[in-house]
Amino acid sequence: MANTILSQRARDVAASSNNLMWDIMKNPWCPTIQPKGYVNVGVAENALMHDYLLEYINTKLTLPAKYLTYNDGGIGSERLRRAVAGFLNKHLNPIQQLTGDDVVITNGVSSAIEHVSWAFTDPGEGILLGRPYYGTFIPDMSLRPGAVVVPVEFGEYDPFSLEAVDRYEEALLSFQKKTDRKIRALMLCHPHNPLGRCYPRKTLIRLMQLCQKYQIHLISDEIYALSVWENTVDPQPFVPFESALSINTKRIIDPSLVHVLWGMSKDFGANGLRLGAIISQHNPSLHLALKGASLYSYPSSVSEHLASLVLEDPFFTKRYIQLNQQKLSESYAFAVQHLRSQGIEYAPGANAAFFLWVNLGKKYRKLHPQETAKMGDEIGEKVMQLLLRRKVFLASGSLFGSEHSGWFRIVFSHRREYLEEALWRIVLALNDL
């Protein structure tokens, strides 16, 4: 009876909140305490540096009474906004130095994404998003703000290439013609989730030029900006990370259209701190609008204090970033070598974030040719069922808008014992019927 008083949208949200991922997170594998639990390599968390970060925090943390109050307001404390600006000045190399006034703090980057979607679009207007994409972008941008996410297909083109920019323009024109509604923004995940690659500078510039041509906002989600590492196993040149803030926008794009998102969740392996940042240097109207909405993304004062402690210490952060990048490189190489030994195809060339994009559907077809002879796109769902039966959770490519069925995302940023268990269970699942 109670469910009937909710709107249809609220009922849909209530149903999805009890989804598979959250059930799996409540039942984690432990070799001694919970050997029948799920091995979860589907959620984008970095556990490689937890001990190192906790050791630092536990020796530094004291809480003055101020951090039990509302602190400085909903857009974040002055202290943390200055700390984020100073930290990113060192690591993103912005053309114009950031100040605390350029930064809005939110309780996680998901809130930041929702805020900019709300600020830039009216309900029914569009935001371009290339495939494959981080699946939660869709509800973040559309569920409450009411924006329409317009997926961009690339076909045979590399999503990071100059040619891919033309596909964005085609999607924009098609949407506007069919709906008589405007595209208002283009969302990038840079470095990319789930492909683990960086956009070349030339492509970023072309995308900026496209945004200038149609007067739409470029939103660069750079939450993995410092999780860029050396790929030692794929023999090809790699694109370094260059922030959108590091590009001189003169004669390219109105700088009021360029915005960057960052947070503590990925580069510092601290999803639980729930802290994100919107960085916009030339758009005072956006900052004014966000002040009005900031009550609904009010960051925790305690989290702000913890993040400030970390970001204000250049010696700790330098060492942390170096060690994290080294461990990510080693963990990627280990996972790739295992996949190769089992003849499992993966998308080579990653050098950022925590992800391997793997074609488990192709391997399953090879192992079971008769059973899969008449299978089409349902191959991805079949493999997913087998993985869950073996109590290992991966993110299915269908949730990421993959243009081809059977692809999955493996998160490799786990301690070696945990990652070995996951890879072993994946192989067992592929051999099942």
C-alpha cells in the first residue's frame, strides 16, 4: 500500500536500489571468515593503498569542535577549497592557476555530475556521452535533472581519435533534428572508465572546438587524473594524461564552457570519504547557481578535515601517488599475463585507472561452440549468470553501453590474493555450461 503513494520515478528508484551490486557488497569473500562470499572485481575501488593511507590518517587525525558544526557552508570549507586548488595546481598544470573560489566541493563526484547536469540543461535537453561509458553517468545526469543522455557510437573508429569527434557532431545534429531540443553539454571521462586510456591533446582541442561551434559545455571528469601508470606489457605508445585545464583555450573555446570534475574516491582510494569537486574558472553564473543547490550535496565537515590534512602535505601526497602508480602498473601486468595464459582477449593500451576491458563472450564461444552457435547478443547475459554462479562479480559491458556483447570490465586494483581468486573463478565460470 505504501508503495502506491510514490511517484513512478520514485518506485523505479526504490526497485533499483535493491539491485545485484549492493547485495554482493553485503556478502564479501574472505578466505577464512566467509569463503562462500562474492569476489567483487566489478566496483571501481582501489584497495592497493588502503593501509598506507590509513596509517597516515590515524597518526594525524584530531577533530576541533568546528568540525561538528555546519563549517563554512554547502559549497565546502574555505580550507578544503584552497587545498584542492593548490594540490591540483601542482598536478593538473592549469594554464591559469586555480584558487579556492574556482572550486565547489560536493559529497562525491556523482553529486558534482548531477549538479552540472541540472545547471546546464532543462528537462528534455541533451548531453553527449561516448560509448562505452561509465554506466552511472546515465542516472547521475538524467534521473533527477531530467537531461537526456545521448550515447555516441563510433563503429570502427577509435573513441579517442580525431575521427571520433565527427561522430559526436553527427549525434548532436541527429538529436536536435529529431527532438527539436538542444544539446547543452558533452561529457568526457578522462582518463576513461572503462577503457583506461587518456584522450590525446589534439582530440581534446577538437572536442573543445566542437563545443565552441555549438556553444555547449565541455565537462571533463578527471577523477582518475593521478591514477596514470606505466604499462609494461603492451608493446605500443601510450598517451599521457593532460588535463582540460592545461590547454590554452584562446581561439579554441570560450573558457566559460570548460569545466573539470575531480574527487578523492579514485586517486586516493577513498570512496567512503564522499568528496568531489567542480572546478570552473570563468563562469560566475555557474558558481552562483551551485550555491543555491549546495544544500543537497553538503559535504561532511569531518571528511573535509581529513581530505585537507592529506592534500596539504606535499611530501605525503608525492610519495603516495608514486607508490600507487607503481602498484597499479604491477597489478595490471599480473592480470594481463593471466588473461593471456588463458587465451582471453582484452583491449590493450590502458595506462590509467583500474580497468581491463575483456571479451569473455568470445572466449566462451570458443570453449562451447555447439552450445553458442545460435547465440547472439544474449552471450553477455549467459556469461554473467555463470560468473555469479561462481560467486565472482564483474561489470557487464551492457551496463556501459558497449557496442558489442560479451565484453566485461575487470577492476584489477586489489591485493594479489584477492585478484588471483577473482581471475581463477572467471576461468572456472567460462568452462561451465
